Amino acid sequence: MDRCVVLVDAGYVLGAAASLLAGEPGRSRIAVDHPVLIGALRERAEEETGLPLLRIYWFDAAIDRRPAPEHRRLRVLPRVTVRLGALTRAEGRWVQKGVDAAMHAELSELARNHACADVVLVTGDGDLLPGVASAKEHGVAVHLWALEAADGDFNQSEELVGEADERRVLDRAWIERWARPREPVTPVTAVAPVAVLPAPPRPRAAAAAAAAAAPAPLRVIPTPKDLAGRTPVPVVPPAAALGGPVLRWSSDRGWLDRADTATAADALPTLDRLTTAAQRWADREEDLTSVGGDPQEVGQVFARRWLDRLGPADRPALLWTDHPRIPHRLDGELLRYAARFGLLAHKEDQIDEQDRYAIREGFWKELAARVPDTRQPQGALEDS
């Protein structure tokens, strides 16, 4: 048949892109726009072969072969079929099993049934060499694509390169259309304490001097360790001054207590309580087709839905009293939502705590864009 098929080794593609753009092969180091990637593969394949696309096969591995969020988003895209191998632990590392065998079987079956005239392989694994030879024997032209290597060298099997009919290298500009390095979130280590209660009215001169000496506003959400190291500001009356941490992050190990653990913000309803059955279906569709899975983006999407359904505009302003703490139930719901996108999972043998900070930062970023910041005491600039 005069059609082309693309077989993609996801481990190779995402690992090579991460090495080139982020300096490390871990796929968690890059943010991927999967619809753009699929579109770029289709466009390039039809241009290179001069044939219409039949299908793109995406080969990857997953724990217990259960689709991860990115796999669920991929398999609802047009002309995309996802094939999953097993992801298992071996000697302290995650290794994939069955992916090469699945690619070999699919390649051989396509060639044997004359389902296509050209096959594009995006992989570097020499184990596919017998499958390539078999496809050629059945009259299929084999195009082998590589991603530009980080060190300028080859990142494919030389035997595989020698057996392919055509070979192309997809350069950095092509890769940057659909991938970008994740920016690390640097924890704050020396920031001013957050007062639990508003300060009493002060003279104008004293307020101006205090404002001049105040540090710059927080740009990232501090970690529980940062909060534990703060020296709290005495509250009114002075006898109520606290020692130790002033806030609590309820979703992390080792809760950090504060004086008034129950605040007005804790009474705000969760997103689940505000969401109808019809909205759940719409949210799921948006998650599959539009949300890329970047930690900050996930936090912003969650906050946007919650704010849209919350009601009175003044109610979200209650959260500023507790910044950067998110109410316990809402924070837990936020992190469970983020877990659907593969965030907060074990990455390179450790839980990615940076995801937690970025998710919460995205939540506050959306809140700041929608709700006026009411943390400034109302009487701070009034004359006494």
C-alpha cells in the first residue's frame, strides 16, 4: 500500500532530547508537548516519504503495563497507537522490558501484510536489525531517523544505520518545537518571616522605614525546611509570641505546626465538592488533550478550575492570610490531581520534591493573577 508508518521508541526519543536540551538523559528533565511532537513526526514523515501517513506507533514502558497520563493523552490523538512494555526495577534502576520485541513484531507484521510502502523508525537500538532486514525483504523501504546527539557524535547502533535505506538526523531546532528543559525551582533559604496576624497601625514615618528595609517579595514557594528555620515575628499580645516554625505544610513528612492551625481558608470547599458530573467529563477531556503536564501548569489549571467554581470573588482572598500554606484538604487534592500527570512519582530513585514546590507555585501564580493581594495590613500607612 502507498502509505507510510512511523514507529517511535519513546525511551530513545525523550532520552536523546533530554540529553541535548537539559544535559541529562532523564525524561523528567524536559517538558514535552506531545500533540506538537506527533504533528511534527507526521509532517516530516509525509514530506520525507512523499506518502500519506497510515499511523504512528508509540512504543514505551509503564509499571505493570498500566498507561501513564502521557500515554492516555497520546492514545486519543488521531492516527496514534500506543504499545506498552513493562517497566521494572533491576539493581536499583528502572529498566524497560518488551519494548524492542514489540517494535520488532509490529515492523515484521506491517511488512508481511504489505500494510505500507515505507516505514520510519525513530530509534537507536540495534536489536531491531533483524526486523529491518525482514521488512526490506518484503519490499518495504526503511527510513531511520536519529535525534541530534548532545556530544555531536552518533546515538544509534552502527549496524542499524548500515542496514537502513535512508537516514536522517533531526536537529535541535526540530526538537525545540516540542520539548524544552524544565527550569529547576530553587528553594528559598533566607526570607523574611510571614506574620500570622496583621501588624497594628504605625506612624507613617515608621511604616516607610520598615517598607524600605523589607526584603523583596517571595518569588518561589519555600520548602518545609525553609519554614522550619524561620524565626517568627511576635504577635499581639507579646505573650503569645511563638518559638519554632510559624506555618504548617500538611502534605509533607514532618508537619510544621503553627499557632492557629484552623483558619477561615480551611473552611473553603474543595474542587471535588464544586464540580458536577458534566464538568468532570470536560475536565478529563481537557487533561487528555490540552494540559501538558508541566508542574507549574498543572498547579495553575487546578487553581483556575477551583476559582471559576468557587463563587463570591472575596472568598479566595482568605488564602493570602496563610500564604504560602494551602489549606490541608485543598493541598491534598491538588497533589492527587498532579499525580495523574506522573508528577510526584519516583524519579531516579527519589521522590521529586521540586515538583511539589513548582505545583504549589503554579497554584499561587494563578491566584495572584485573579485575586488582589490582601496581605498588606490596611492600617499600615495610617498616622497613629
